[in-house]
Amino acid sequence: MGGRSVGVPEDGAHQMSPTRQDNTLRSGFVKHNLGPVYIEPPPFDLPGSYTDSTNVTPLIFVLSPGADPMVALMKFAEDQGFGGSKLASLSLGQGQGPIAVKMLENAVKQGTWVVLQNCHLSVSWMPTLEKICGDLLPDTTHSDFRLWLTSYPSPHFPVPILQNGVKMTNEPPKGLKMNLIRSYLADPICDSEFFNSCKQPQAFKKLLFGLCFFHATVQERRQFGPLGWNIPYEFNETDLRISVKQLRMFLNQYEELPIDAISYLTGECNYGAE
């Protein structure tokens, strides 16, 4: 390596623990020699995963704290023409098995989409789901049919479904920069019509950045455990989404910036009420 510097400040390195210092040096070396693409996680690619699937290939979201794929999935379904009655969603749990079976039977024939959420909460029904997926045949299953599953990592999730399915994960981003990028790529901010249609564009864009930065800070504090938040709560994209929509609504309805109302709704209600 020829003693090449990786850009870690000398006094900053002395203040870090040996483990953190080692991780920082590794990341700096990889970024400097191979590029940031090898240390920064790629953006969530739902269209790409859908392209890799077939009518007999389940699409599996492996859940992680603070990440909710349902909003992105609902928007993607709308874009693909499978919104409304063409998308059936069910959160699995006690007594939901027979309902899920009926939904799947109808969707296989009609060519619609089915979303079965929280498979980890329905351990006893997993063998039935494994059999249903194993019995799916390309010739007898409508070509438009898709089965979407969400589950936290669980030892009871059927291994054959994992082996045959398209697996996705939408982990919470690490660091303020990646949090900000994720927020700006998420709905509704990524919608150009939503982003550019505010009546006070300059104020909206400044406050939007402040809101996204606040959300990123809230997310990052979780890594410090009870020192960050004494009551653990999964602040997620839903909190940010509601706050962004309220921000735009207030700026469209009032000529004078209602900063007190915006601060109260965001800080006290949407985030603070948790």
C-alpha cells in the first residue's frame, strides 16, 4: 500500500476507540482506492426486482427496523396498473390463514397481486404457504399474478420459498448523507409534480431540507440506544411523509409562513407524540 494516506485526520483518529478507528481506516481505504460505490448501499430497486420475478416466483421483503416497504410497493403497483382492486393486501396473524388462501386462489385465476404482510407472525400457517407456492405452475397461473411477502428474519420462514423467491431488503440508511438521499428519493418528495407545485417554492425547499435533516438526525440517534432515545421507537418514513405533506399544505394555504403551527405539528404531534 506504500503508506498512502486514506484521509483520516490524525487528531480525530486518536479520539476514536480502536475498533471504530479500524473500521474508519478500512472504509477510507476502500473508498479511496475502489470508489464510494463499494461502501455505500445501492438505492432500493423495486422495479429491478419485479423484472426478475415471474408469476410463480414470490417477491420477499426482508424487513428491518425503521424501514417500511409498503408505501413504495403501493405506488409501484399504481404505476404498473395494479392499484385499487387489482392489489389485495393482508396482514397475517391468528385466523387470517383461510382468508389468505381465498385471496391467493382468486388472484391466481384473475391475474392480480397479493401482498401477505408479517409472515413471521403466522408461524403455524407457513407450511400451508409453502405448499401453495410449491403448487404454482406457469401454465396454470395467470401471467400477471404476483405474490409479495414481507417478514422479519425468522427461523420458521419456509426455506424453499426463500430459495426460489426474489429477496429484497430496504435497510435504514447509515449516516446523515445517506438518510438525506433516501428521504429525497422517497415518495412524495421524489414526485416532481409534488416537489415543484408549492405556491412558495423557495420557502418550501428550504424547510423541506430542514425537515429531512431533522428526520435523519432522529434516525441516527437510535444507534446510541437509551442515550439517544430513552424510549425506543421506530421513527420511519411514515412520520416524514406526513410532515412533508403538512408542510406543503400550510405553505399553499397561508401567505405568511406559519412556522409555529408547522413546528408544533411536526415536533409535538408527528414525532413527539410517539
